[in-house]
Amino acid sequence: MKDYCILGSGIAGSTIASLLAKKYSVEVFEKSRGPGGRTSNRRYTENLNFDHGAQYISPKSKKFTTFIEDLKKKKVLKIWNGNHLDFKFKIKKDNEIKYIGKRGNNDICKFLLKKIKARYSSSIKKVIFKNNNWNIHINEGEILQFKNLILSCPFPQTKILVKKYLNKKISNLDIRMEPNITVMVAYKNNLNLPLSSIKFNDEILSWASNENSKNRYNSKLNLWTLQASEKWSKKAINKYKEKKSFFINKIVNQFFKLTGFKKDKIIFSQIHGWKYSYNLKKTNYKSFWIKKYKLGICGDWLSGPKIENAWLSANDLYLKKDND
């Protein structure tokens, strides 16, 4: 029987897994086909890809900055240079550095999990605490036992899985997870655009990322990741799967309308919806360790919407467990 079962392979899950694996036996379960959570990278061809979740990392705290700079030295991360336009006209610090994965933004999670057993495409049906251990019910009736359980998934999913084991302080948290709709598009155009990203002040489109500017590959195609606005994502999140073509065209057409770029032949397009993308309202907590049930909870939704918040939450949980 292994010591820890960790649900979720995003930044929080992969971080706590890496920390615990120094002392304990750990196994990670992820419902998606690969690691990363909201740092996921979607492959178009063998060499072409899209960061369709978190776009970059700009560390703020000293501890996280040290971690990120170390990953840069190890060539896991690199700096995303170029022209980043902001039509929301928000004041930015001139020294803000944007870090991205050398091959994809899920490179951090891949690095942290490289020596840890992780099972992907694994849907957890239910979890039961019995005889001081956790029974984890996986797809196709498989049941595994672990001594401890840690959840790094969004709050709504956490409540569904372990509601009976949560105290009122946790159950009654005012968490409002916001959705996000992302479209990935590749189109023919030999024009080498001198832009890395664009933030829009628009009701439909919020952000556009020029994947070619990340210098991960050479292509005659232009690849862009387009993220819908918060307002528009809320309207579309429960409908987009039934009308994918409609919503793709809506966002893509808005992109060309706002930029004035020439719309040449579209070779590839895909849409993805993050139902529980981020929580804008911080709580007063960074993580939870429930000693009675040997249950841990961490994630960016506790303290802020950034990758850094997920990493700090996992480190906070590790300290709580280590001092238990």
C-alpha cells in the first residue's frame, strides 16, 4: 500500500507530489490524457502546439522566483520575449518577465513528475475512508488503497468527492469558480507578425497568444491561442460542446475583426472549455490538512488565480503535513 494518493496533475498536484516523494511513496491520478491541469499544452502536429491554458508565469514572491529561475537554469523554462500589447491599458511593471515552458507550459509538471508514477485518463468515481485508509474507486471498477489522500482539483469537484469528510469551515467557503473558453487556430499566412500577445478590451475576446513567437518550432502556419472574455465564457460554457463550430467561428471572426489581420485559409481549429478555470476571490487559507481523515486539500482557488498561487498552496500543505 502506497503512502499518498494525489488527485490532479496540475501545478498544485505535481508540486505536492514532488515534495512528498522525497520521503514517501506517491501515485498521481489525472482524468486528462497528460499532466498539467490548466497549464496543459495541446498538440496539433508532432512539432506544433498550443498553450491553451495558463499562458505564462511572472513570479512575484521571492520563494517562487527562486524556483522558477532554477527551472530556467535547468532549461525547463525560458523567457517569452517580444511585443505584448495591452489594450486594457492597465499599468504594468516594466520589469515583468514572462516565463514559458521550453516545449510547452506543462513542462513544469512533467519535470516535477518525471520520477513519480502517474496514471492518466483515470476518472475517480468515489473515495471512501475506511479502517484508517483510503479506498480509491477508479474507472472500470478498480479499487486501490492508500494511507493518505490529497486533492488538488477545483473546489466544486473536491466537495463532490469528499463532502462527508469536510468540516463546516471548508464546506461553507465562498468559492465562485469562473469558466474560460479557449480556441486554438492555425491558418495559412507567411507574414511574420512582430507580436507575442494581445490583451483586448472586448466583450467577446480577452486574449490572443501568438504561439509562433515562443520560438519552439518553425512553421509557415500562424498559430494563435484565443481566450474568450469572462462574461462571454459564462454564457457559452454549458453550450459550446453542442455547437462547437458556431462558437469557434464567433471567436475567430472577432479576432480577425479586432486585429485587422488577413484571414487566410484556416487549416486547424479546436475549442476547449475550462468550467472551473479560476477563483478571483481569495480565501483566508492556503491549504487544508484534515488530520482525522489523513486528507489534504490544495490549489490556486484558495489564494488566487495564478500558477504561483497553486505552487504556494502545495508548499503550504507540505509544511502542515510535515509538522503534523
